[in-house]
Amino acid sequence: MKKYKTKTQCRRDEVLDGLKGFPQDGRKRVTIIANDHARVVLIPEENRSSSDFIKVKESKYESLIDVTRRPNLEERQEYVNKMKEDNIKRETNLMNIIKSVKIVKPKLSTLESKEDEEKRIREKHIKQRAEALRLEEEDVMKLLNSEIARAKCSAIQQKQIDQKLLKEKVDKEMEEKRVKDMLERNEFLFYKAKTKDEEQKRDTKKKFVEFLEKQVKVKEVEKSLRKKEIEQEITEKNLRLAQQNKKDLEELLRREEDRRNLLNHNKNSILEAQKLKEKEIEEEKILSAKMEDIWRQKDEQQKSAQDHFNRQLEERNKVFELLAKQKKEENELRLEAEEFAMRRRNNEFDREWRQKEKERILNELEKRKSFQEGILRQIDDKYKQKTIEIIDELKEVQKMANKLKDMDSKIEEHNKKLKDEKQKMTGYIVEQAQEKLRKEEQEKVETEIWRNKIKDMEQRRKEKLRKAIEKKIEDLRSHDISDELINSVRQKADILESKIQ
């Protein structure tokens, strides 16, 4: 099974395969393909009795078929290799020309700078060639090349028809001139013969008059006989001339009939060519309708793909927002948990410390009570000493109270520091969220710039394609193609370009 690069070529081959065979009229169809342009030629049945039979040598027919046939894979590969060799030769010649031409420029400092300059020129030339080849691979350029080839074939066919009509016109003029010359020649010969006969008649009459004057009476019977003979000779000569004129007229009529038959045959050939052209136009209409369906389907697929991409982008943005929200909530919960744990640890430490202080104070109070009881028991002898001890104890209690106040102030400072750290952490989280939003905005801007760059590249590609199409259409004028065909090709190129856009 054949593998095709495009569906158009596949459908074209299927149509051509359907056209091959033997129709009902007995004539064989031959498909001639030349430069992406296919023509179906009807070969008439061999009938040597017809006057419009044109004999073509077998070698000439085979050479025509060989010239117009589609190249095979080996020939295409050979053509590609030849093109590569030509490109290499062209590049070599270009480099030789660049080296030979003396251009006023600053002298290069080293040999490496010269090599870099040559490499840059060579790469520029290769890029231009690659750009031209890439443009040739466009579907529009392929269709345009087929239209140009079809226009060239139509121009060649029209030129052949014009040459044939011109040849027929010249042959007709030559035939009319020959018939006119022949009529003038016959008229001249007839006039000459008639003049000669009249001269002979005058001479004979003069002789007869002289003779009759001498022998009027004796030769009356001979005179009558001679007169009859002369009349008979004149009648025979007139009959011969009439027969000759009749033959010439029949020959002229026969030639006129042959000319009419030839014109009828040419008219039939032109009608057949017109029918073939109408059939090709119908096939082109069908092909263009199918191409429109393909492009419409392609546009729908691109639109659906763009919608799917937009939906995915929206879903990704939603997921990112949800993740950011969850991250923020997790950070807040973590900070609250840490703060709660810190507060809980501080509260437990405070409770333990207060409990210990309370127990210690109670113990101290009990001791103080015992001391007081001892003082009361020993007040008489140890009043001063106990008073001093009580004062010292009160000083120690005051010191402990001051220590408690200092610890409370330290706890408040610690809580204040925790609060400041919490505020800093919250600000850091807010900054991270703002940074993330800024990055998302920057990504959106970069995406929009990227899309604009793609649009600009597409616009430049369309502009280059349009210039290449205009150049190809202008090159048609060098092939002696009529303005009507060139305008038709231009209109089809505009239609193809509008469809691509």
C-alpha cells in the first residue's frame, strides 16, 4: 500500500486510477503527469481510412511518455543528491567570489577572525536557502506550484492550439493562392489558345478569301465543307476546354471538401479539450470543497485544544491558590500551636514556681510563727536578738517579693518578644504570599510576551510566504503566459492564503 505525505495526493491518485481504462467508445485513456499536474489523453482508435488520422512514430510517442511520466524514488533521490551537489558547488563558487572580490573593510587582526567572517557569510547563505526550502514545504506553496504548473500546461496547450490555427490559416491562404494562381494560369492559357485560334482563323480566312476570289465558282462546295470542318474543330476545342475546366473545378471542390473535413476534425479536438478542461475544473471544485472541510475540522480541533489548555491553566491557578491558602492556614495553626505550647509551658512553670514559693512562704511563716512563739517564750531574755532576726527575715521577705516582681516583669518581656516574633512571622508569610502573587503575575506577563512573539513570528512567516508567492507569480511572465492565466493563479493564491489565515 502506498504511503502519502498528504491526503490530497492520495485522493488525486485514487481519482487518476478511476480514470484509467477503456471507455465505451473504444478509445484508450493515458494519464500524463508532469510537475504535479495530471492530464488524461484519449488515444483514438487506429483507422487508416479516415482523412484526419495523424501518424506518430513509436519512438516519439515513447519519448513524450518518458518526458511526462512521474519520477520514481531513485530518480527523486538522484535529483535530491544533484541539488545538494549544486548547492555545495554554488556555496564554493560564492566563497571563491567573496575571496576574489576586494571589499573595502577593516583588516582582520588574525586568521581566526577571517574564518569567523567566512563562516558567518556561509551560515547566512545556508539560512536563506533553508528558509526558501521551508517555504517550499508549506501547503500553500505546494498548491500554488500545482496551480502554476497547471497554468504553464494550459499556456503551452493554448500556444500549441494557436500555432496549429496559425498553421491552418497559412495553409488555407497558400491553398487559396494556389487555386487563384491556377485559375489565372488556366485563364491565361485559355486566352492564349483563343488568341492563337483567332489568328489562325484570320489567316485561314484571308487565304480562303484569296483562294475563293480566284476560284469562286469552282470551290463553292469545298468552301462549305471547309467551313463545317472549322466549326467542328472549334466545337471540339471548346469541349476539350470545358472538360479541362470541369476537371479543375472538381479538383478544387475535392480540396475544399478535404479542408472542411480537417476543420471539422480540429473543432472536434477543441471540443474534446474543452470537455476535459471542464471535467478538470469540476474535479478542482470537489478538491477545494474537501480542502475547506479539512481546514474547518483543523480549526475546530485547534479551538478545542485552546479551550482545553485554558481550562487546564484555570484549574492549575485554582490549585495554586488553594495550596497557598492551605499553606497559610497551616503556618497560622503552627504558630498558634507554638504560642499555646509556649504559654502553657510558661503557665506550668509559673504555677510550679508559685506553688514552691507558696510552700516555702508557708514554711517560712510556720517557722516565723514558731520563732514568734519562741520569742514569746523567750521574750524576756532574747527580745532584742529575736527582733533583729525578725527584721532580717522581713528584709529577706521583701527581697523575695522584689524577686517575684522582677520575674513577673521578665515573663511580660518574654511574652512581648513572643508577640513580636508572631507579628514578624505573620509579616514574613504575607511577604511570601505577595512574592508568589508577583511571580504569578510575572509568569502571566511572560506568557503574554511569548504569545505576542509567536504571533509576530507567524506574521513574519506569512509575509515571507506572501512575498515568495508574489515572486513566483511574477516569474510566470517570463514563460509567455497570458495575463488572464496569471490573474487566475493570483486569485487562487489569494484564496489559499486567506484560507490559511
